Amino acid sequence: MSLEETFTSVAEDKNESWDRRNAPDAREASLWHAGVAIAAAYALIIVAGLVGNVTLIRTFCAVKSMRNVPNLFLCSLALGDVLLLVTCAPVDATRYLAEEWLFGRTGCKLIPFIQLTSVGVSVFTLTALAADRYKAIVKPMDIPTSHATAKVCLKASAIWLLSMVLAIPEAVFSDLHSFHITQTNETFQTCAPYPNTGHLHPKIHSMASFLIFYVIPLLIISGYYFFIARSLIRSTINLPVEGKIPIRRQMESRKRLAKMVLVFVGLFAVCWLPSHVVYLYRSYHYTEVDTSVLHFVTSVAARILAFTNSCVNPFALYLLSKSFQKQFNKHICCCCCPPLPLHAHSTMRGNTGMSSLKSTQNHTVASFSLINGNQGCHEG
């Protein structure tokens, strides 16, 4: 995962730092330019993600008609993404601009905890969304009609609590550990989720993260969508002739919502799979440091792709939902367009009043002329 990649590829990053100090000036300059380019990519992700997610949260909070069950879950998902983009993405970007860990022992425990909490909120919220679509399509009679908002908020709070509990071991075991590079005979200290002793710790850590935060939730979501697809196929076959249009519209609405959740799940699966694969590879080859250019490029791409998942959901929702698109544009315009000055409002009201008065006068004169049949009065 991106979390462990950030803090466990210490030997590789230290080797690159050693090469940077001892390489010619041209290579040092090229490495610095590459680091600046990578940091700029992180900055673009952070800005786009904050704009999209903050606008999404503001839209759902301000527009009462959009406070339904899926949107409340998406609001919780956006909040987790904002937390990740504000705290963990900048820290990950500094690795390419600085050679040492800059955030002390407290940051070494807090940053991994926040990042794993955000990942848990994302994947568990997507699982809850799939379960909600399953109930809406397969078992619509089981959906509670009263206190739905309170129940969704309670479920979202439970997801946050579960994610924080699962992230506690990350905060407990992450620390500033000493590592030794045999190629350069150099010892350094950096933040990592476990010490550089033994081969069992990294394997257990990587496999547990892969199963809990990726494989098991996606298997559960796949099961839900299997039953959703089967139910929709049966409903299409058994659709009655009478009252066909209302029922078909209801089915189309349910399909759209299910499709939206499926797109979010697909984005999560695609964005996080390379990060999990890279971390598993490193964990099972922990003593063999891969300093090749291919491995470095793959690792950077996997990290950036994982953080990209925290900014794509609002834009995917913008393309899938016309109602959200309308509200999103409205809130963006409110934020970007400056309010009119007070004298402009006064002038506008004055012009509006004069136009209204002129219109009323013309309408009165025209009516009088038509009633009396006097063209001269109309001209006057």
C-alpha cells in the first residue's frame, strides 16, 4: 500500500540519496528536477482533490434534497479523502525533496495512522454503499423509511471508528528505526512500520493489509453486485405489461445508482492495486534492495495513482449525476464569482424599478387606447 511504501523503502531511498551526494553535478541536477516534477504532481492532486471533495461536502450539506443515503456515504468518503490529502500527501511528496525524515517521532506515528484510517474509511464506505444498493434493488421492502439519515450517520461513524481501531497497530509499531546499507556501509535512521530485523514482520504486515483493506472488501462488494445483477435481470424478464413505464423508470433509477457505486469501486480497485503489488514485492524481497530505474518509476507511479483515488470521486460523480453537476456548478460559481458591490445592487434595483414603472405605464396607456378606440391617445 502507499502507506507502507512511503516508510519501508528506506534502503532504496537512502541509496539514491548516497548516489545524489556522490554523483556528478549533472546527475544531481537531474535528480533534483525529477523530485520537483514529482512534488508538482502531488501538488496538482492535492489542489484538485481539495476543490472537488470540499465542494462535494458543501453541496450535500447545503442542498436538503440531496441528503439521501448514498450521498451521505459519499460525503463521509470525501471527508476521509480530504484528511488524506491534507496530511499524508504533502508528507509523501517531501521524500523526493529531502533526504531525511522531517517530522520527528510524533509525525512518524501520526501520519501512518491517519493514512491507514483514510484507506479504511474509503474501502469500508464503498462496501456499505454496495450493501445499500443491494437492499434497494434486491430487498426494497426491507429499507427503513423513518430515521434513515440518523441511521446512515451512525453507520458512517461506525466505519470511522472501525478504521481507526484497525490503524492503531500502525501508530504503535511505526517508529524511527535504524537501517544499515551494506553496499555503502552506512547506517541511517528513518520512519518505518517495523525494524529491519527478521523476514516475518514485513510479510505479515503486507499480506494483512492486502487482505483487510483490499481483497476481502472487494470480494464482499462483488458478491453484492452479483445478486444485484441477477435481480435486475429477473425484474426485466418478469416486468408486467400494465404499469410498465413507472416500474421501468424506477428500475432505471436504481440501475444508475448501482452503476455510480460500481464506478467508485472500480476506481478504488484500479488505483490501489499497483500500490499493494509493489509493497508485496518489497516485503517478500526485503533484503534485496532493488535500485533499478524501472522499480523506482513503478513505485512512484503506484504512489501517485493511490493518492489520485482521493481526488477522482467528485469528478466521476460530476459526470454520472446531472443533479450533482448542476449543484456543483452552482457552488463553484458562488465561490469564484465575487459578489456585486452595494451600489451596484442599488443601481440594479433602481433600474429594475424604473423598467417596471415604464412597463406598467405603457401597458396602462395601451389598454386605455384599446378600450376607447382612440389611436391618437395611444400615440400620445
